[in-house]
Amino acid sequence: MNRIAFSMMLFAIAMVFWHCAPKENNPNTEQVIADSTITDSVVADDDLLNVNLQLRQDVNNPDLYEQRAKIYFDLGDIESAYADINRSLNLDSLNTNYYVTKAGFYFRQKDFLNA
């Protein structure tokens, strides 16, 4: 019975990540996407600055490391993203959200075996 429940949970998580995968771009919207990417990177840099400032105040907060890992991943700094999510897991290994975030990173890189 536990194997069935575990399999169903993995299937549900896989479906969530599958639906969150990026869609193919329409050629008519390439300029809009380019403009929004510039805006998104500026927002991501501001978010990164804010998280770094918060981490100076609370260096043992695993949630802040997870937030920063997500920002790094979105900015393309994969190595730093994995370092921060692993730091979150070292600080609080019982929080399943960190494992889901790490699995999402693997999934977005098409590393399905580790995901």
C-alpha cells in the first residue's frame, strides 16, 4: 500500500513540474518576451540584493537560502543555486519544500533521473 501511495505522490509531483515547463515561443511575441526578460532580470537583481541583505541579519535561515537558490537558478547561476539549496537542506533536512525545489532544478535541466 505504501508503494502505491508513494508512486501516486511522485506521479503528482511530476505532473506539476510537467505543466510548469516553458512553452514554445510564438514568433510574434519575441519582442515582448525580450522586453519582459530585461525587466525580469532587473527585478531578480533587486530580489537577490534584498535576500542577501536579509541573510546578513539571519545567516542560519534556510528559507532565505532557498529563495536565493531560486533567484540564482533563474539568473542562470546553476552552481550557486545548488550550493544554496544544499545549504538549506543542511540547515533543515526535514523540510520537504527544499527537496521539491532541488528536484525542480534537476527537472528544469532535464536531469530526470536525479529529479
